[in-house]
Amino acid sequence: MEEKIEIQLSKTKILLLLSGAIAFVVLGTLLAMNPEPFRSPLFRNPETIRIAGIVAVGFFGLCLIFIAKKLFDQKAGLIIDQKGITDNSNSTSVGLIEWDDISDIGTIQVASTKILMLETDKPDKYINRAKNGISKRALKANHKMYGSPLSIVSNSLKIKYDDLEKLIREEFEKRKK
């Protein structure tokens, strides 16, 4: 009998991420439309403030779209089974990551967010699976900065990071033997 572990998406966490993205889109819109009230000793030039607002609207607007899609996604966020790890937790998810393709597991921290890095000697296999151009660029950037395109964050999952890391490391060790 095949053991299958499913970790669902956390609608509460996704709603919080969605709220944050909406707040930054609103703030970016205010900065872009009327930069004068936001002048400060650090940011004196209204055009710089306007550009920052436009960039914020663009970036967080994209985030808003991807997060909203996840809010209505009914699939499990992460499935761990005999084949590997099927990731559906974020916009750069690549589906099934086979155990044989994972050479090691590491952790990085970006600001206060811990990220599980699944190291692989087949990065192109997973980069080429990207669903769209934005995801593909993000996977390439991950590979360049962190040595692997494969990352899992617990931000949208019904599990704490430390529990997720422990679970995946245990399953990885089982499969290596």
C-alpha cells in the first residue's frame, strides 16, 4: 500500500497574503497618482515616488492575481508519496518533483521567511515545466541565486515551516535508503 501525505492550502494564510497585496496595490496607486504628499527627506523627487508607485502596482498586482487564483484552488497544496513531492503551493510550483531528482535539501531565509530548497542536478527539467514566462524567470532566478529552482514555502500551506521541513527530510531519508 502506497503511503500518501496531503497538506492542504490554508485559506486563512492565503487571505492574509491577499490582504497584504491589496494594501500594497492601493498604496502604490496613491504614490503613482499623487506623489507630492509622500515627499520626505529620503525621497524628495516626486517622479521617483511616482515610479516606485507604478512598480508597486505592477508587482503586487501580479501577486494579487496569483494569490487570488490560489484562494479558489481546490487541489492539495503539497502531496508527498512514493514518486516524490507534488507541489501546488505557489505560482512557481512545477508539479511532481521526483525523489530521484532531489540530491539534497537545504534551508534559506529571506527576511523572516524560511524557504526549503530542494537541490537537484536536473534544474532545466523543472525550469522548462514552468506554467508561464513569469514563473520560468522566477525559477531561473532561484537557480542562479540559491543553486536550485525548486523551493517550497509554507506560507500558503496548513503546516508550520519547521514541521514541513522535518516531514520532507524524513521522507527524503526513507527514499534514499
